Amino acid sequence: MTRAIETLLTRAVDRAVFPGAVWAVGDPDGVRAQGACGLLDPTVPDDPMRADTVFDLASLTKIVAVWSCIGTLWEAGALNLDRPLTQYLPDLDGYDLGGVTAQQLLTHTAGVPLRANLEALYGTERTAVERGILRERLRHRPGQVVEYTDRAALVLGILAERLSGLRLDVLSREYAWDALHMRSTAFGPVPAADVARCAPTEWDEPSGRHLRGTPHDYSARLLGVCGSAGVFSDVGDLGRFLRYLLAPDQAPRRPGFGPAWVKESLKVQTGTLHPTRGLFWHPAPAPAGVDGSEVWAHFGFTGTAMWVSLRRRRWAVLLTNKLYYTRDSHPILDVRTSFARLAFDL
């Protein structure tokens, strides 16, 4: 497996799919195989990818932060996924979003608007932006269409903050990261002392350089801390997070969410609608003859990915900075599919 994965990723580096990659595959007992290839910055030959390289996780924020916090609130009985949001956010009374449930947000069936320029719509003041997000009209009736959107995570992040009284970065650390010793995981921007460890992402016209240690996602930069993006982490921390999903009894200390939330999330929750979804997780592409719900995945726009399978008792992480080259996600899709099949023996 190790040699095949190294060959796959090295070829992708040679084809300029991404400058470099760090990866790991493990099971309930820990890491089974891991490696790194390529460079942080292709213009700097003596700056290789390493096991402690820190990546802009992009949408993996939805899992390590929002999903973890919502799961904690659910297991504590503070949140019923099937009740309308007005029961928890009374100021939504009279607005479309008030009748939506957390379950619909987690399955991307709520009908909330797609990605948009928050500053153009609502300005730059955080309270005004949050108010605009919560009062926006729905695109369609809830429960009709599966349509991935960052808005779902933004709303759930606000919900978690309102229910707990804590900001999402503090909440994520208290509910999950500290218990799992995820010391390299935090919302950006990354402290100046750690920027050298960060994989650079896309070109930033105002600064005339590639972003490094600063979230690529504009909403994350605008809001500082939000549910859709903005977390940075490394392969070691994400491995500890995913290992916990398979072996909660082996964690240094149990986070706020536990096996009940994991089991509830890693099953199809969208009925006959397609594409199928769990709770913020989605089935990974599988070859013919393999149950599509065996392996669950989540991807990040910067080139990050994670997988977990309760049935196969295995987890995997692939971290790249493909955004250094392009916003086009198609070049990395085949690499991710091949990586997952090698990692899970599909």
C-alpha cells in the first residue's frame, strides 16, 4: 500500500496537480502507513513537505469544528436535530430559516442559499453579517434537494455559539481538540512563529504573494471565526481525530461527542434523495460491487481530504495545497479516488 500511494502522489506532483502532499492511513490502534512528497512551494527547492506541515483545511473545518460541536450538543440533549431552529433561535420567528431543522442543515437539504459574497450582501460588521445570513430567503423548500452549500455550516456554527455562549474556536477546543491533544489545530491566521510550517495556497493580489498561514476563504477572513472554513491543522492531529471515531476508549480524554454521534452521522440520512449524505459526511466513491456507504469522506477546497470506515475499521488523511496552482478541483478528483481505494483496499 505504501509504495503504491507514494507512486500515485509523486506522479501527481510531477503533473502539477499539487506542489506536495502529506498523508496517513490508520486503524483503531494508530498509524499503519504515512508519508510526504513534493514541496511546500515549487519555487523553493529546499522547502519539502514534512509530517508536521500545517495546512489550511478549508471545508474540513465543517467536520473538526462544527460537526464536533453540534454532536456534543446533541449528545448532551441540548439540541434536537428535528426541531425547527426557532425553538433555539427565537429571533428567526417570521423568517424562512426559522422552519429549517439542524438535520436538514447537516444533510444539505435545508434549501439555504449557495455560496455568496457576504461583504457585498451584508457589509463587514460581524453582527450585521450574521443577521443577514439568518434572515436570507431560502432557495427552495427544505427536504426537496441535496445541495452542498457553505451556508449550512455558517448557520450551524452560529447555532452552536448561541446555545453554548462560547465562540466557535473556544467551543471546538473545549468540546474536541484539547481532549484529543490536537495541539496544531486552530482557527487562522496562524501565529507568525508557525507560518514557516504552513503550506502556501492561492495567489493573493493585494499582497503580491501566495497566502500562507492566512485562510484562503474570504468568509473566514471576514468573520475571523466561522463554521464554513478557516481551521489549520496537520496530519498528526487529524489522525488522532479520526482514530477517535473508531476507538473512543483509546482517546487521551473523551471529547464532548461520542460513538452515538459518530454512528448517527455515518449512515445515509437523505432517504431517496441524491446525492446521498450522512450528517456532514458523504459516501466516498466506490468501485462496482462495494457498498457505497462503507467509506465516508469530506473534502476541502484547498486540496485536503479525510476518510473513515466503521465497517473496515480504517481511517485516512490526504493533505495537499492544490490551490497553489488552481481553483479547478477536477485534477485532484482522480487522485483522491485512487488514494482512497488504496488506503481502504477497495
